[in-house]
Amino acid sequence: MLFYLRIKLLFLYCNLKISCLNKYKILNDPIYGFISIPNAIIFDIIEHPYFQRLRRISQMGLSHFVYPGAHHTRFEHALGAMHLMQKAIRVLKTKSIEISKEEEEALLIAILLHDVGHGPFSHTLEHSLVTSLKHEEISLLFMQKINKDFNGKLSLAIEIFKGNYHRPFFNQLVSGQLDIDRLDYLKRDSFYTGVTEGNLNTERIISMLTVVDDKLVVEEKGIYSVEKFIVSRRLMYWQVYLHKTSLVADYMLVNTLKRAKKLIEDSVEISCSDPLKYFLSNNNIEHFDDSILEKFSEIDDHDIIMALKQWMKHSDFILSKLSKSIIHRDFPKIEIRDVAFTQAELNTIKTKTSQRLNIDNTSIDYFIESGIIENQAYNLNESSINILYKSGEIKDITDASDHLNLLALTKTVVKYFVYYPK
């Protein structure tokens, strides 16, 4: 009897020790240094297979073809965002903003899982594998599924993520025009690409946050930091996210999967992983149930790269050529300008390309793409970035700022592009 009692005490001690270890885990991040995991439930969510999958999802799609260092993942971004959220919560608490322990934990879970629904190469394939849902909607499905595994402990985080919680500033911290998500990805993407224009002083911005009537505002002293944030966002979009080579690579990958779908539709055999083949074979998934969600959780960047390497040797000329172009980084020429390309210009490009590649007009669209790119640094129609003056007056940043170009950054800048084989 005494022996069994000792065994039971040892078992309880080990569980307690593991729980303590989980509670005080720290990770080393190249941007912020040590990141602490505050409690056991956060640790267990990070250990969940759905979250671990983010290690295999590129944060910046195919941008590494332009910026060789841009190989960071959604996993790193999510942890970084959680770290910044911890700082934001501490700052708000020092300013007498009441945040309960349950609310604090829910905020951390919401920001940790805000991108868990991204597919392979993040935004690049946003509407290619799953056309019926955005990544935010898939993130919500993942959160609801994880919530079942955790016996409802994510319920408050889900309400915050959906914007249903009665304190609006909670959702603003997770998803707004000056949210924790943007603060991390701008600084992180700047670091890994080496584009210094995105290197924000996140500490300064977070230290200036406060809450009035349960809405997020920035103290007057933070005006210039917010101005830099908006300008940095604009520059990062032009220099990084909408870089012409990244743009071409993204469209080529989308067209490659489009061709794979067409071949499967025509009963042509192609090799790829079973989960990837499922989504290539089913274009319009209306009911995204648990079994489909599980299949989605099994695909990541590696499935796509392995498929491309196999398709390089496929007998279909279009699939093979597109796959080789991506793997070997042999991209088409792209032209970008401020006025739209005429139909006559596009027809001339198509005719020349068709003759050179010896393919018919029905297939030429796999190699030529035209369209528009848009950049809007600050949207007046979304939740505002509000500045709080010492007098108590609150103004939108565009009214509060004396920066002559800030209002201009609210306008959508449109450019036109066309790419075609060299």
C-alpha cells in the first residue's frame, strides 16, 4: 500500500513539474530576444499539430526569390505577435485599464492563432486551393476545432477573434489598422528581407497605446511613431510585398496549380501528396467539415515544392514548363506602369508568345498574365487610428498629423502590369 502511495505521489510530482516547465518556457527570437510562454495552456496550444504546421508555412510566400533571407514562417510571426501582445497588455494595465486574467489569456490565444488558417505559401495560394473561404475563416474553424480538444478553454478567445466581445479594443489589438499583427510582421519582414524602411519602433508605439470608452487610442506623444508606421507600411508594400519578381512568382505558382487542376479534371494522372490532390480535385468546397479541415492541415509548402519537382518531368508541356520556371527561378519579363495596357498591346504579346512557344491561344494564358496591383497604406473606411490629446479630445491620425503626405496615403494607388516569357 505504501509502495502504491509513493508511486502516486511521484506521478503527481512529475505532472506538477511538467506543468511548471510548460508555464515558464522561453524561446529565443532573433527580433525580440527571449519570448516567454506564460502558462501551460498556451504551451499546449503551441504544441498542437495545427499550430506546429505553421513551421512549414512561409510567412512571405515566394519573396525569398527576391530577398534570399525571407525564409521565416508563420510560426515565428505568431510567437512574435504573442510576445508583443504580452507587452501591450502590461502597458495597458499600468494605465489602469482593467483586464482580467481570463481576458489576458484569451487575447494571447487569439493573436497566437490569428493566422493558423493560412495555406501553403500564405497569401500566394489564398484563393487557389480553397476558393470558398478566406484564411481568416479557416483560422476560425481551426480555433473551434482546437477549442473542442481543450474543453472550451478557447471560447473567449474565439469571441474576441470574431469581434463579438463587448470590449471593442480587444478585437482592435488582434485585427485593426494598428494591430499587433501588423506591428510584428512589418518589423519581422523588414529584418529578414533587409529592407530597413519597415523597421518600426514597436516598443514606442505599444508604450503609447491606451483605451478610452473601451476603444483603442494612441496618446498624443505617439503621433510621429504612428506616422512612421503608416509610411513604412506603404514602402514595404511597394518594395517587398508587391515587388515585381515576387508578383510574377506568385502568379506563376497559381497558374501551375490551375493547370494541375485542369489535367486532373481531364483524367490525366499527376503525382502529388494525397491531401494536395484532394484540393486540386475539388474546386468548390461548400461545406468545410472536420474531415476536410483535417486534410487541409496536412498540406504545407513542402507538398507544393515536392509536387513541382515531380511535375517538371510531366509529359504535359505547360505543367512541366511552369514547374521548371519556378524551381529554377527562370521567370518571365514583367512590365509595370501607371496606365492600363490596351487590348491591342495584350493581343500582340499573346500572338508573339504563342508563335514562339508553339502553343494555341487557349493555353497561352498560362504564360501571360495582366492585371492591377493596389497599395493603400491607411483606409479611412476601416477602424480608425485615433490620437488622444491631453485635453481629452480624440482625432483621427489624418486630422491630428501635420505630415503633408499622410492624407495622400489614404488614397489607393493603382498600377497595371503584364508579364510574358522573355
